[in-house]
Amino acid sequence: MTDHTTLPIPAGSGQLPTPLERLADIPEEEIWLQKQKSRRTRRAYRLDVQHFMRTMSITTPEELRQADHKATIAWEQFMREVEHAAPSTIRRRLAALSSLYKHLVRHGHASKNPVAEVERPAINRIEGSTLAFSKAQARKILDAPRIETPEGQPLTGRALIRGLRDRAILSVGLQVGLRRAEIAVLKVGDLHQNRGYDSLRVQRKGGRRDALAINPQTAARIRAYLDAAGHAADIDGPLFRPLNHNGKQREKRRRMDPDASDRLVRKFAGTELGLLREYSAHSMRATFITTALENGAQLEDVQKAAGHADPGTTKLYDRRGYNPEKAASFFATY
């Protein structure tokens, strides 16, 4: 399951194959993958199936199609007992593999779906497991990226651009609540005004487009970054861009990898707050939802901002029910 299907040309044929012949040579697994509309979904499904193949030492499509329920049960047990993967991760991987086998069975390339007999791990549908920051912690993280020297002098050059960019990214996460993938695909032109309010156009899961009015501080931070970086006029280009080249890609118009938001949160959660690595870009989202609801926002408005189809999903991120300052343990004084 490679990233791009290479269509073979029959040796010695003397002519290119017809379009139908070329289509017939595409592996059915690749057809299933390309059927998924979202690029993010295709990437996630590919990685999940590759994890199964790697764990079970499966190297060919033929071996993959012949895998039985024993293999998928062993895979689930390996993820649960050896990798200690989160229940949500196990369920997602099983769902991806099941989707593939359903496709193969439907088109006559497998006799049955071996994932159907695997019991899925239970997950908490009342409260999610994503850790959130307190308001004071969020404020520290928002202001953590340096734009001045310790002596109070403004930074210059790449150091200033990096600080302004990171402040803007953290603001989009903590004050707008976007997913890390949504942050990564933002374009310069997505920042606009609608009915007098600064807004962002957002590309949601499945390619759906949305538009959200945003916190004035977020808009100001984005504009400060664009002014310093010098690409404010490139409206079709990526909003947030890496400052370092990886040695292979010299294209200045590259967008940042979604993982960069995770690294950013973990970096400042560690340096500013001394927190462990369990915090991630998703922690910004949980913090945004909890804080917005706590400060009086209506659930339906927060649901729209979060891009959730179901308000129950939004509630999973709400940490208002967790009040450590009221813990019964504090009253057990002897």
C-alpha cells in the first residue's frame, strides 16, 4: 500500500495498455483507500492497515486477503497488552481494517471479514480522556513564545518570526479551538472579515468548509506574524510555514506539519508548567471548549466552533465537572 499507485506496462507489448487494462492492474486495496474522500482519512487508514501487516508479518496482498479471525484477535491483544494502546486507538484501527475487508468481501477478493468477530474495547462516552489546561496555565502557554530578549529588547529576524508564529498557532488552538490538522491547512486568505468581525475559514473533516468569528487577540497575533514573515499578500499560500528546510524540500510555500502543533504544546507545557508529555494539541481543544462553556457560551455555539456533528462529542471535551479544588481528599485531614 504505497502512497501512489504505479501502473505497470506489460513487457514487450509494443504499446501502452488501454485505460481499462491500467485500471485492472490497480490492487483492490488501493481502490478501497482512494475511495475515501478525505486525505487525512486515507493517511490514517493506510497507517492502520500497515500496522496490522507489520505486526502480523504480512508482506503481500495475497497474505492480507487470507488473514483470519485468529490474526485479528492476536493483533487486538498485541495492541492492548503489549503496546498498551488507548481503547480509542484500538477501535479506530479495527474499524479501518474492517472497512478494508468489507470492501474486499464485497468485490470478491476475500471470503469473509475477520474483524467482525473481534470484540471492540469499551470507551468512555461520558467524559473524554484528553487533558486540559487551567485558565492560568493557558495564559502562560499563550505568552510563552519569546518575542523579546530577557532584557526587554525586541527580537529580530527569524527568532522574531518564530515567536510570533508560535504565539499565533497557540492562540488559534486555545482561543479558536481548531484541530491540529485544521491549523496546518489554513491559508493566508482564510483570515477575513465578515459583518465587521475577524473570521477564519476552516476546512473540517471530510472536506467540509466552515467560517468562524475569532477572538480579536487571535486575529491580531496572526496579522503580526504575517507582517513579520512577509507573506501576507500570498492569499492562496499556507498561513503557518516552517522556518527550517529539511534538506529535501526547498519550497518556501510549504505548510507546517500537523505534528508541529503537538510539539509546540509539549514544549511549552514542559518549559513553562513542568507538565508531562500527555498534553498535546488536543489539550488546547479541550481547554477551549471547557473555558468557553465555563464563561457562558451556549453549547450549540461551542459545538459549531468545534466542528462537531453531535453535541455529545463536544461534551466529551468539557472538563467543568472536574473540580480538583473540591476533592474529598482535601477534607480527609487527620
